[in-house]
Amino acid sequence: MTSLPNNKINRRRLFGLAAVALAAPSVVRAEVIRRNISSFRVHEWQDHFDTLGKGIIISDTETRALQHWTADGSMRIYPTSVPLTDELTKRGYTEVVEKRKNPNWAPTPSMRERNPEWPARVEGGDPANPLGTRALYLSWQYYRIHGTQDTRKIGRRSSNGCIGLFNEQVEELYERVPVGTQVKLI
């Protein structure tokens, strides 16, 4: 990648967001790029599913990226947060069974056991709501793909079991994903 002249700004679409990179010496820039993409893998849906059907989501908990293919085969990639531990992480096949705008949140029984100080419920639209602005409900009880108000969580092991996205990106995903979309967490 070539470096840009000083004081120039390079704008690109990256992970569904407009990314702005300030010009830097090429050696420093190359090191940053290598470090940021070293664990990133793109999956082929055909390695996991027989047909596209209504669409496919593959969420890779190691690389912390979610890929979504629509029924016509167009694909987008989003960075995610993933569960804190392997014990909280589900893997395997499921599907989107429901979608909600500004979903309410209530901790699961095991969350309440670990964190009794947490509120019993947080209303949708509340800035403290851990589900953010949209949620895709999966066939697994208590498991969601959802937004987050805390953008520091994206790219990290930070959730109690769900897959989190930036609110802007989960809103885009929400519009692209119909109920019945096939999902695989790996």
C-alpha cells in the first residue's frame, strides 16, 4: 500500500463504516495493517451450508467477524464482540427466529446469579440497554446478535454469550436479514 502525502486524508468503506486514515510513513502504516488483519479470515458459505436459502450468517468467534450473505449472494463483513469465555460461547447451527427494534433486555438466570446487582430489566431505547438498537433472536434460548451502546466492546471478548455489533452496523444487518436466515457460529 502506498503512503499518502502528508496532511491528506484517505477515506474508505471498511466493515460497513466510513473509515478515515490519516497519512503516515509507510513503514508505520504497514505495521499497523499487519497487526490489525493478522487473524482475519473470510469464509465461503459453501463450506458450511448447502444453499443460500433466505440468507446466511457466519460468525467467527476467533476472528471476531460476522459475514452475511443475502439470498442473491451479496456479502458484507462486520466486526463483532464475542463471549468472554468458551463456556459462554455456543457454536453450531441455528437460525434467526425473530427481529426486534429497540429490544428490552433482561439478564438470564445465570447472569443474575453471577451479577445479582444487575437490574431485572432494561427498557428498549435506554442508553444502558446492552442489546443496543436492534436484536436478531436466534433459535437458541437467550442467544442474540445485537447492537451495543458500548463501542469499546467490539473486537473483544466482552459479552455474556451474544454476538455484538456497532449499533449502526446492526441496524444495517437488521434490514438485510429476514426471519429464517441460516446462522452458524464457529
